[in-house]
Amino acid sequence: MKSLLSKFAFGIMMLMSGVACASEEGGHHGLSTDAPVLWNIDLPFWPGHSLPITNSMVMMTIAVVLLTIILRLATRKMQSVPSGLQNFVEWVFELLYNFVEGLIGKKLAGKYIWYFATVFLLILTSNYMGLIPGVGEITINGHPLFRGANADLNITLFLGLFYTLLWFIWSIKEQGIKHFVLHIFGPKGGLTGMLKNLLLPVFFFVGLIELLSIGIRPVALAARLYGNIFAGEAILEQMSIVSGSILGNAVAMLPFMCLEILVGFVQALVFLMLTAIFLKTQVGDGEEHAAH
């Protein structure tokens, strides 16, 4: 469990470092499509350039710190018979491990659960933090200080690109370059002889289509997560403006809030499922290539 939690911490550190590089400047008020830049940090090793800090990055940082604190508290005094927070954290990780194992098999789950657990909990926490009432009311330099992290396309696009990079590394590691290329361009169905040679151009064309679909995956992952979270938070913001009074706000927003709580969980789960299935379809359960 300690090894798993340490890999979780490493995963969120990698995600945060990539998010910082992926964020771009925006200049709109309210929940605009661009996350506004709150500060620019000069880069001493790159004169003339700065690192933009957006409100979505602030929210992602808070989510990382919150998860890190929970994990540190849960593992501060590990017990063979867990109780309290340690018991809850181990229960959550056990559920995630069993779910991922059912998707990609025991061998791959044991190797890569650190990533799937990291990305699921980080997306889920970020989604729910964006639903906290009043989260967009605190402003700095005329812009909201906080914004749902996944309501920023820069962050969701990085999550998709980061997974695609890992997918290539894991696929080649599990299969080897030869089997990786053959899985995409090679003949399928165990064909042999003349029929196999006749269909080689067809399989090559199918392989090109497969490469195109691989290139589209990070964009599809990013757009699905961003679109659902941004739309939900935009609706909640508009309902809070239209309804007027505090009681009216609560009544008008309650059904939408309940819906977004469900959507936030479903989108985190869908991201985990799709990334796991993409790996499974490429390398299988990992046993066959391990034998080779």
C-alpha cells in the first residue's frame, strides 16, 4: 500500500508539472472559455519568458494538496488492521484496483494502477471542488480566483496528451517495437499463405486508419471531459444569476447541483475506463507478450 500511495504522489506531481506548461493566457470575466491569467512568474533560466498562473491551475494545485494531505494523514501511522482514515483510503484504492483489474487484467493492473488511481481521484476531486457554492465569487485583479480545473481545455488536453505518451511507452514496453507495429499494420485473424499476402495492402490501410484514431484519442478525451464539466459549471453560474434571492438560488440550483455531482463522478470514471480500454486493446492482458 505504501508503494502504491508513493506512486500516486509521483503521478500527481507529474500531472501538475505538465499542466503548468500547457496553460495559456485568457482575459475574460466569469466562466469564459479561456481561463484568465492571475499572475505571471518570470523564468530565470529562460529570459523574456514567464509562466502564466491561471485560476484553473490554482484549483488544480489545491486539489493536489488536498489529496496529498489526506494520503499523508492516512499513512502516517500504518496499521496491519486499518481503521479510520487509513481504512477508508485503502477501501477506495481496493475498489479502484479491482475495477481496473476487471478491465485490463491482473498483470497490467498491478503495474499501472498508480496512474489510473491518480487520474481518477484527481479528476473527481477537481470536478467536485468546482461545484462548491461561491467558488467563483472571490476575485483577484478583476478575475475569479478559483475555477473548476477541468472546465479549462488546457488542463483536459494535457491529461489526454500525457496519457497518450504513457500509452506509447507502456505498449512498446509490453510488446516490443516489432509486436507494436505488427499489431497496428500486421494481418489479423491468423491468415496464412496467398490470402495473407493478398490482404496485406488492406491491413496496411486499416493500420493507417488506426494511427489516425490514436492521434484523435487525446483530443476526444480532452473534449469529452472539458465539454461536460464546462457546460455544467456554466449552467450553475447562470442559474445563480437568474434566480436572484438566496432561497431562490438554492431551490433553482439544487436539481442542477445533484445532476453535476453525478456527472462529475461519471466523467472521472469514463476517463479511467477509456484510458484502460485503450491500453487493453493494444496489449491484451499482457500475458501473451510476456511469454514471448
